[in-house]
Amino acid sequence: MTVTLIDPTLAPASAGSTRAPRPASLDGAVLGLVNNGKTRGREILQRVAENLAAAHRLGGTILVTKPDSSFPAAPEDIEMLAADATAIIAAIGD
């Protein structure tokens, strides 16, 4: 029998992906909000959006709700966020 040990303290291997650049400012930005479908996720996102709106002149918000936390967002929702949102925040409820 072979046993494979994995060290969880190692940094994940990069698959060549890069992070999107951060906007210089949120003034005028459209904020994308991704609710993972868990309890209170929507409320958490709404509070975050309210706090950001109090500090910045947001250009609007887009709320997307996943059907369940174990599923990805719908392809059309991902496309909409990619096309229209300046910054995106995902919430983990509970």
C-alpha cells in the first residue's frame, strides 16, 4: 500500500493565472456582489455595499446569487459581471 503525504503549509502552485488589477478608486465603479446562497450571505453583501457606498460614489451594484454554495455562478452571470462590474466581492454567509 502506498501512502502519499501532502504538506498543507506549502504555497499553492501557480497555474499561470494572474489577479485582475485593482481599480485606482471606487468612485463611479460598478460593484459586483456574488451571494454564495448560504444563510445571511445577501445581508453581508448588502452591508458591505452600504459601507462602500458611504465612502465612495459607486456607479451602481450588480447582485448575483448562486443556486448553492457548492455550485459555480451561472455562465451568464459570470459574463455579466466580467462585462459590467469594476470590482467584485463574494460573500460566504452563515
